[in-house]
Amino acid sequence: MSTQTETVRRMTVPQIANRKGGEPIVSLTSYHAHTAGIVDKYADFILVGDSLGMVMHGMETTVGVPLDLMIMHGKAVVRGTKRALIVVDMPFGTYEESPNVAFRNAAKIMKETGCGAVKLEGGARMAETIHFLTERGVPVMAHTGLTPQSSHVMGGFKTQGRDEDTWPAHEADAKAVSDAGAFAVVLEGMVEPLAARITKQIDIPTIGIGASADCDGQILVLEDMLGLNPWTPKFVKVYGQLGPMIEDAVKSYAEEVKTRDFPGPDQTYT
């Protein structure tokens, strides 16, 4: 008797957008094919974030990440996945100059990686660009609150909304990107009541990172939640301790090489 293999279809932008107020959206970052293949089984979308500059390449901020690096990692994640929507960050300097520049670089990312959407930072100031891109067939995920690419202007990675007088500006940013056509918005490093309030105010899903459980979805940096980084922000829950596990494995390997216990009979050919 023949059996048919069920076709796995990627999550689409409309499917993510339609989850507003429904089942929470699951997301993580990933930067390479093998981890993406694991995350793909559980995440609705995977973000190839420019955080890879800090996590993978030892940069102090995300500002120095070049476009070609995002494309290289984006290709790897797309190759390693079948199910999740893949969203790729537009790095600093590739979209702020003008909508036309943003479209050229967004189109390059989508064509070369095969991803389903791009993400860019900024609220009301980026509304015109978001509208320009979406009108031309580029799905855009927005990002407001703590925007890492603006860390030099913000004076570091500071929680947003601690002063209630700033809430109207954050609310206006979220409404602006929603009205401009973004299909979802990441709310980062934002006090809980403000993030919950914005989630109720706008029509598109909010994806929280250091925000509120009331957001329509959540995202974390994979390496943070796996315990691979020695320091993590307060908003990260560490679900695994891979850092110490990797160190123990490397230490054991080094010791066995020095004592000539590796390779042993099981690892050599007669």
C-alpha cells in the first residue's frame, strides 16, 4: 500500500497577521541552518536578526552589521527550514535614507535569501517607508520601543516607557506603523503596562521581547534562552544551560587528547 507524504507549507504573512488576539505567536531568532531546523518545528516565524552581529560575530552593537552578512545568514536559515515564516532584519543604513533605497535593499534580501518578509526599526518616522515597501510587494514587520540600531542616540539599551509622559509617543509610533501597512510589530524593552495598552490599541499583532505577556506573540534570541551567553537581560528566561555543557564537552575532549584516550578503538580504522 502506498503512503503519501504530507506536504509541509510555510507559514504566510497573512496567517501571522490573522493571529491578532488569537493563539499566541511563537518566535525565536536563528542564524544558521542546523538550529533553524530545530526551531522550525515549533516557531511560527523565525527572525534572522541583526543581533547576529553581537551573538555570532562579537560586535558591541548591531550598528556595524553589513547587508551581505544578513543575506548570508538568511540563506542558511531558509535552507534549514520548511515550516516557519522567515523574516530578515534590514541592517542599519540600508533603509533610512529614502523609501527607494529601502526598497532596493529589501528586494535584494528577499530575492537572494528566499525569505518571506523583512523587519526594520522605527515608528512614525519610518511610516512612509513601510507604506512604500508594502505597496510594492514587500511584507514588513515593524519594530518600536527599544530599537538597538538607535542605541547610540538612546545612550544605550534602556527600557522604554518608564516615564508615563512618553507613552503617547510610543502609542503614536505603534499606530503609525500599523496604519502604514506593517503586518506585525515587535515591542522591545518596553514597560509591561504600556506594551499591554498598545496591544489593545492597534489592529496588527504585537510581538513582545521584554514587554508584556499580553502581546500577541513573543520572541527571544535563541542563544540567550539556551544559556550560551554569560550575561542576559532581565527579560530573558533561560530554558537551557548549553554554555556549561559545551565547556564540559570541550574540556573532556582536550583531556582525552592529552592522555591519548582519544581516538580509541571505536574511532579508528583497522
